[in-house]
Amino acid sequence: MRKGFWVVILAVGMIAFLSPFVSAQSIDTLVQRQAQSVNTQSLDRQVSQLVNPYPQIHVPTVSEIVSDLLHHKNPFPLNQLFSAMAQAIGGDLAQEGRVLGVIFLLSVLAAILSRLSESIDASGHIAELAQMAVVSALILIALHSFGVALSMVHNLLTDVVHLMESLIPLLVVLMAGSGAVASAGIFHPIMMLTVNLVAVLTRSWVLPLVLLATIIDLVGHWMPNFSIKNLALLLRQTGLTLLGGLMTLFLGVMAVEGSAGSVADGVTLRTGKFLANTFVPVVGKAFSDAMEAVLGSSMLLKNAVSVVGALTIIVLVAFPLIKLFIMMVLYRLGAAATEPLGVSGVNKTLETMATAAGWLLAITGSVALMFFLMITVVVTASNGAGL
Amino acid sequence: MMALIGHWVKSLIVIVLLGNLAQFILPKGDLKKYAGLIVGLVLLLAMVSPVWSLIHRLENIPASTALLGEGNGNTFQAVVEQEQVGQAEAMVLSYPQVVSCHITLANPHHYDAYVKTGAPISTQTLVRYIQAALAVSTGQNKDQITVHLVVQGPSNTKPATQAKS
């Protein structure tokens, strides 16, 4: 009887003494095992497919990020992104510069033509006609490059939506695995709704409205007798207000849901830990420690997934943004340079193109920012729960 | 919706282009001024006409169906009645031993009910139950509803009828 009592005491002491070592030792293998058990291959494949057009950049896979973080290494060296960006800037400058050169040539020709015809024909009718012909050629070139930019933004939106749709289920599963069950339940429908709402509204409302406004403006510069510029203003304002309202709504909902979910999760988790500690005899402490270790490791995995998502969004968005920015700057430069030539249609056309590129830049930037914020807010909101 | 806006803007642009062309072609003089005025008026009309037709259409829709789309008030009433009767049927089905139930509206406040039961049931309580169910689903007073009940069951094969006012 007495011997048995001592054996029990010894066993309890050993469990209480050894359990911290057990959980501390196994965190590395635990994370590795979890990384293997959660299927991240489809996400990794999607990411590598999306980043395919930029061969200089390698976005690390989820398991690479996990092992790099565990061994205190930098998973994504920023200088490779910067060098690729510098290359892209050079290429875009050359490409858009060529277009701008053609536009310069055309506007100089237009100026010479109008001065010549003024001296020949006093009525100024032919000069007007010549100016119209030149501006129409200019508008064709400008609309072509605007169409390229527009389809680029369109494709970018499709890509980012694909990325989010392969990212969200994984993120939600890992969120639930790291104890943030309420957050996962709240965020999943909201995230899916927001991603699709933003994409659909932007693709089928905001972009077409901005395109229509730009076309109306261009027609107004081409044939200035009757113009409907205020209609263009109305359409553009409608599109941008739509985007602004969407963004405000999204940020508000995200903030409120994030705090509510993390509070609920914190309460649940703490209650669970307390119950395990108090009411499970002998091994309660070890059990709650092990629970914490598992939750911590799946939190690491979840953060790795979100890092992959955020990095991919940055890479996908950076290059179109650079291209649009260069386009805007070069068109502004062209507008400034052609103003002294005295052909009024040309510099106003270039000005309009610069403004349109600026609007595209704003739309792309705000949509990308929304998706980026969504990933980071969701993850940080559910991070607070476990601790 | 966006396609409609696109069409609208396209027609406006075409009018603007044609108007400018007319300005170019016409000789200088009075005619040009009047042509300009007329092109402006046509442009105004083309710009306002979708708004006008929208307002016109909104005015012509009766208020009761404005929210429910096409159709007249009678069909809506029928849908509501069918829904109410269906809810009452579902409630009657929850009564023990009731196998199937079919209720139809004979005339206002008067309903026909055909109930098939698995065991003998007191028709009096069943009628009261159906009246209560109909009162809940239609929102009418329970005493105003009359039910003509036909019960088909294992023991009482002859239809038991009862009317209550």
C-alpha cells in the first residue's frame, strides 16, 4: 500500500517536471508535422503560377517560410524585389517613351501645319481641319495605350481574386486550428463576400465608368464645338464615389468584426485553459501546456500563409502600379512640353490621358490595399486570441 | 445596367460627332447658328430621355406592386393566401397521428380541410387545432374562421363532417 503511494507521487512529480521540456523540445517537429499535414501545395502552385511573368522573383512557399522563421533567417530578401522593380521601371520608361516620342513628332507636325495653312488660307478653316486630323491620330495612340493599361488592371484584379480564393480557406482552417474559432466563423463569409463584391464592382462598374468618362473627355478635345464634359465629370465621380464608399464600408466592418471575434476567442481559450488546468487531475497542467504549444505552432503556420499572401499581392500589384505611374508622369511631361507649340487640342488630350492614368493608379492601389489590409487585419485579429 | 449606360453614352458621342461634322460642313451664316441650336437641343433630348422614361415608368407602376416587380395585385394576394394555407398545413401536420393534410380556401373565412390520420382522433379537437393554426398563419380572429373538416382514418372511414361558426 505504502509502496504504491510512493510510485504515484513519483509519477506525478516526473510528469510535472518533464512536461515543459517535452513541449519545448517538440515545437520544431510539431510545426514541421503540422506544415506537412495541412495541404499548402495548391496555394503554392497558385502563387508560383501568378508570379510566373516575373521570373526574377521567387516568392517562398509556406513550408520554406516556416523553416526560415524557426531558424531566424530572412525568408524573402527584399533586394531581389527592388532589382526586379528597377528593371521594370527601365523597360516601362523605354516603352512609354517611344509612344511619347511619336506623340511629340505628331504635335510638332500639327504646329507646323497649322502655321503654314494660316499663311495660305486666311479663313483658318483648313488649319482647324489639319489640327483635327492630327489630334485624331493622337487620340488613337493614346486610347490604345489606355486600353492596354485597362486590360492590365482587369487581369490584375482577376489574379488577385484567384489568389484570395485559394488563400482564404487555408487561412480560415489555420485560424480555427490556432483557437480563433469565433474569428474564423465570423471572417469566412465576410472575406468571401468582400473579395467578390470588390472585384465585381470594380470590374463591371468603376473601370467602365472611368473608361467612358475618359472617352467623352477625349471626344470633347477632338471636336470642341459641342462637348459633354460635365457628363464625363458625373460618370467619373460616380465610379470613384462607389469605390470610396466600398472602401469605407469594408474598413468599418473589418475593424468591428475583428475586435468582436478576438474578444470572443480570448474568452473561450482562457476558459478552456483554466478548465484543463483545474479540473483534469494530475496531467491538467501538461495538457494545457501541450494545447498551448499546438495552438502556437498553428499560429506560426497561419502567419506564414498570410505572409505568402501579402507578399504575392505586393509582387502582383507593384509592377502594374509602376507602369501606370510612369505612364502618368510621361503624359504629364508631354502635356507640359507641347503647350508652347500652341496646338490646344494636343496638350489637353495628353493632360486627359495623364489624369486617366492617375485614376487607374488610384483604383488599382485602393483595391490592392483593401485585399492587403484584409489579410493583415484578419490575421492580427486572430493572433490576439491565443495569448 | 452598365450596358445601358454604355449605350446611352455611345449615342451621345455619335450625336456630338455628327453635330461637329455639320458645323464644319455648313457655310458661315445664319444657318450655321440655327443648326448649332438644333444639335444642342437634340443632344439635350438624348441626354434627358432615359431619365424621363425612367420617371414615367416609375409613375405608372401601382404602389402595391412597385416592390414586387411585374404582375397585378390579385396574383400577389393569391400567393399570400397560398403561403398562409401552406403554413397552417405544416402546423396541422405537427399534430400527433396526422399523416397528411390539405387545406383550401372556399370563400373568405371559410376553409375546407382534408386530413388523413394514422389513428382515431377526436374531430372536435382537430377542428379547433386547425382553426388555431389558420388564425396564427392568416392573422384573423379564431372565432371568425369556419372549417369544414373531412377526416380519413383507420377506424372512422366514413367522413366525419363538422362546421363551426
